[in-house]
Amino acid sequence: MVTVRLHRCETPRDPRPSRSSKGPFVRQQQKQRRRTARLFGSLLLVAAAGVSAVGAAPSPGAGSAAATPLGQVVPAPASVAAGGPAYEITSKTRIRVERDSKEAQRVAGYLAGVLRPSTGYRLPITGQGGRDGIRLELSGRAQDLGDEGYRLVSGRGSVTITAHKAAGLFHGVQTLRQQLPAKVEKSSRQTGPWLVAGGTIEDSPRYGYRGAMLDVSRHFFGVDKVKRYIDELALYKVNKLHLHLSDDQGWRIAIDSWPKLATYGGSTQVGGGQGGYFTKAQYKEIVQYAASRYLEVIPEIDMPGHTNAALASYAELNCDGVAPPLYTGTNVGFSSLCVNKDRTYDFVDDVIRELAAITPGKYLHIGGDEAHSTSHEDYVTFMDKVQPIVAKYGKTVIGWHQLTGATPAKGALAQYWGLDGTSAAEKAQVAAAAQQGTGIVMSPADRLYLDMKYNKDTPLGLAWAGYVEVQRSYDWNPGSYLPGVPASAVQGVEAPLWSETLSTSAQVEYMAFPRLPGVAELGWSPEATHDWNTYKVRLAAQAPRWDALGIGYYKSTQVPWPAG
């Protein structure tokens, strides 16, 4: 038995503007963390080489096939104890849930939908008791796992996933998927065996906020494309989908009290092509679909800058009463709502009221970045008036980190998108807000912006934040990245994907993969598991799964992809 136990301790545009001492005890702690990470890495390499023979022994009839070593998944689990015989899914397998648990039944239905096409098995879902099969259990005795954690126990007769909440059960199912052969993702019948290595995984996330942003404003992505991205996020336990719904180039959500925002402001996109927008029914469909994958949708209305689509739609929002033309370029920082007009706040109130009414999640993002046409005084005035409107409609504010230049509302989150080279003064401003209680979501552009080119030869994306290869995106610590920001203030990470050069799902996936799984691991896995040399091996093993799912990806030379 091998046991690993870890304690939670198109054309580029011009460069975008600035979206733009340790004591001996601390040194001793750092050395210990490095030793733990090296130990974990060594054990994983041992597992990759040999656990399949010990911790994943094939069950009778399985021949010489070997199971994926337990815990060789992304994100890395918090605790892995590999050992004992593998469990094999067969034509006799049932998915067992408690009869009165509708949430567990829904997760079981999702799992059956993944497994049935490729295995060809019926996999009936049953509320009848039994100790065999795939067992999904919600238990009040699993409170130690938190709202999103799970325990997976695999042996000869069954594989059992236990969680305190349905979200944890769902995340456990994602781990189960990755323990099975990659061809389980195919939509046509494949040959088995379908083995799950023996042992126990206990797992829960490092951060409660693990997000990805999709910009539907520069180029519009319809409902089906957004759903596809949601499914890809869910596989890696991402739990927040931030939708960037408005910008200079397009307004993408219907607002009944201001209908021209969508019909006119949403009529175009970057390059002048046909735009589009979500009706309220379509937006609700996305929200419901995301909820079925245990993702919360966070809508963003960017203001007071990035507002040309709104200004073009309604002249009264402009200080001079003259509507500018629609904009299809990629420059930033030139637009601003008229801060001194009462009508501006009628507009903001209406938009937030209608959007909050169809958004069940906690957060509403108000942007606040690159407001270069708004004076600092006007910016502070605007944010002081807008944040209470968000609270009035029962939502919590998120803003880009420029929000810290005003006075963030109590409970607000600031999303940091600066660079390693961002000025010390700007970083200190964010740190000061964090020290006063503002939560921080880490999205440094030269680490987590998925639209940044991998290298100079990348055909898509931009490079204003530099080139972001796979290792650079993964190999940093969100909890200690910004000087002066307490680790306790960091609420999580988010990977934005801006769409100036992207208009298809294939292009989105090429820029997101293979970096997105690394972002997910930064958000989920304990700091002690963080090790590039072992991570890149687990990442490489994801490639056949992406092939099976039809996800095209960038084949970075930094990753030891499987031959062929």
C-alpha cells in the first residue's frame, strides 16, 4: 500500500493600458513546505510507475489491464491512500442513491449520462439498499468535508462517494471520471475494462472561489457555446462562471426598461461582424445549466468605462447628449458614463435590478477597470453611488482591483488583474484594502489571462501582458503573490478569457487548454501538493481525455504529452 496524506495547511491590438524580509521561523516553514511538496511529487512518480500493480489490482475477469493510479487526477486531491483491489464497472453495475435524496439522484443521473454511451451498460439508478455498485451518499456525518468536499472509497465490490453537500458529490464524480479510461468520455460504445483503482481519496478545496471568465462582449458566444465551456469547467471542479456581458463593442443581455441596449448596442462585435445578445430566458437557461454543474454565474456590467455600446444606444447617458457611433475596434479607456447626471443612476438601478432578479447567485460584478476617461474624483463618486444599488438588490459587489482606489463596500471582492511588474503603489493600494477586509480574487494577467499568447508563434490571442506558457500560468502561489495581502484575504482565483481574437469554441479551447486545468488546481489543491514536475505528468495524462471530448489544445513543449 502507498499512502499519501496531505494536510490542508485575427490581429493583436496595441498594448492594453495597465489592466495593466523573512525571519528564521518563516524560513523554516518554507523549507518544510518544500520538503512536503518534494515528498508528494516523489510519491506520485512512484505511483505512476507502480501503484497500478498494487493499489489498482484488476478484479477477476479484468485481464492484465491496469487502472489509472489512484489520485492521478487534476486537480490533485488533498489526501490519497492507494491500495487493495480495483473496482470494475460491468453490465451488472447499478448506481445506488438514497431513495429520498433528489440531489443525489440528480448527480447520479449526470454520472449515468457520462458512462452509458461509452460503456454500453444500462447502469440503472436505484434507491434500493446494497453494498455493491457505484454508491453516491449524502451524509450529515461528513461535515468535516465541507460544502464541496468528498470521500471516494474504491474496492473490489463497490466504489462509494460520500459528501456532506451535493456539490461535493458532484466533484467526487469528476474525480471518478478521471480515474476511468479517457475513452469513457466518448459518445459511442467502447471496449472495457472500466477499472477504478483501489483505495481512498479524501478531498476538499483550498479556496471557495474557483472561477473562469468568458468575454461574450467583444465576440458573442451563444447559449450552446457557453454550455460547452461550462461542461469543460465542471470537469476540473471550477465553481464560478463570470460572464462579461457588456463592453464598448457589445451589450449582451436584454434589459426590458432599456431595450435598445441589446437590440442596438448588441448588434455588432469586434471587426464589425453580426453580434447578438441573450434574452432573459436564454440567460436563465445558462444559469440553470451552470447550477446543474454546481457553478454559480456571476454577471458583469462593466462601468463607468467600457460603456460605448450603452452610450451609443442611449444619447441621454452621454454628458453632451450626443450618442457616439457603435464601436468595433479593440482600443480601451475612451468611454465613460456621465457621472454627474441623475439619469445615469436611474439607468444603473434599472440594469442591476433586472439582472439581479434573474441571477440567483451571490455576486454581481460592476467592472471598474480602465476608466481612463473618468476623473479619479468622478470615479470615487460613481462607485460610492453604485455599490449601494447592488446591495439594495441583494447582491455582493465584485469589481476589478481599481475598485480599491475608491472605498470598497463591506464584503466586496476586488479582482486583481495586474502583472508581476505592476507598480508598487498600485499593489500597495490593493493590499491596504485587503488589510481592511476586502476579499481578493487573484487573476494576474501575466499568469491567468487565458487570451495571452503562449509564445510569439501562437496564432490567436494578445501579448500585452507578455507570453504565458503553461508552467508560468501554474507555477506561483495565490496566497503569497501580492505583498502585504494577508493569505486570509485571498478568496480564490479566476482565469479570464477575453475574446478580441476569439470567435469560436475551438479557438476558446485552444487558448484555455492546457492552462485552465492548472488554474483549477491552484484554486482547489492544497499548497503542499504544488509541484510543477509532478503536475505536468498528470496534465499530460489529460490529453487522451480531451481528444475523446473533442477539445483541441495547445501542445506545449513543456508538457510530456503521450506519444501519438
